[in-house]
Amino acid sequence: MKTQFCSKKTLSEATGLSNSTFKKYRLVGAWVEGIHWQRVNSRCVLYNLSLILDWLANRSQPEHHQKAIDFYVRSLPSNQGKRRA
């Protein structure tokens, strides 16, 4: 899964959902900050496109979506082991 963060406009085009729906999912905790979305500053939020598409596809099976989250977290540079020279 390639991680690509995108704007609300791009996410809306990809999902067909509205900006108010994105805000609702953030506020009720359906989308987790640092996983599904990142706050860049007080006016800009970027969304993890691949994880949100996976969430939409697996809403009725949260254990499947959790596997995608686990894969994403393991792929972060901060979770990569140090390479020996």
C-alpha cells in the first residue's frame, strides 16, 4: 500500500463524500489523527487516501481495516530498524 496524503478536494473526488462528512468522521473518532489524517496547521488537514479508501471498503469488517493500519504503521520510517553499514 503506497501512502499518499491528499487534500479534502482530492479525497472528495476519490470518494464522492463531502467535506462536512470528512469533518464528522474526524470529530467522532472514526478517522484517527496521525493515521487517517494529519493536521498540517490550523487551516490545513491532509488525508491518508489509501487508508480512507480501505476504511470505506471495510467499514463492516474493522478487523480487516486494522490490518491495513498495522501495515501502514510498520511502514513508517520511524518504525524501520537501523541499517548496519
